Amino acid sequence: MGSPLRTVVKVGGSLAADAARLRKVLARLADGAEGAAVIVPGGGALADAVRATQGGLGFSDALAHRLALDAMGGMAEIFRALEPRLTVFRDPATMPGSG
């Protein structure tokens, strides 16, 4: 028996500029509007800050990439704070039905 099918939904961090719309999108996903879904958050303003800081300080692209991924994780935590029915998984192997 394989893993259950899931829809992957990219929710851009730029939606944070429209809090009401972001909350509606997250609520619909939590309600199952797309079936079993995995949300991939964009980094939004957090990733923008990484880019701006890299431009000013000139640290490596590798570090900027790692920090941008961290920004995506930060947005995942923010999404969960806005919609408590969501769960953050940092390791896909820990998701229900992934074994």
C-alpha cells in the first residue's frame, strides 16, 4: 500500500500583504478544499530581508539560500499561527501516511 495522494500547494509569502485573503486561503486548505494537501510556503518578507541583507553585507549565495529556506520555515510557523488546524512537518517522513 503506497502513500496517500496529496496535492502540493505553494502559498506565496507575498499573500501576507493581504491578511484577510491569506487567512481565507489557509482556512480553505485546512477545510480540505484541495483534498489532502501539503502547503509549501514562500518566504515572503522574511526572504526579502535575507536578500536585502546579502546585498548589503555580501555573504555567500549558499548562506543566502540556507537563510531563505529558513524564511520559508518561518512562514510555515506563521501560517500555523493564523490557522491552528495546520501542522508543520520539517521532515516529510514524519507526515501521517508517509511510511
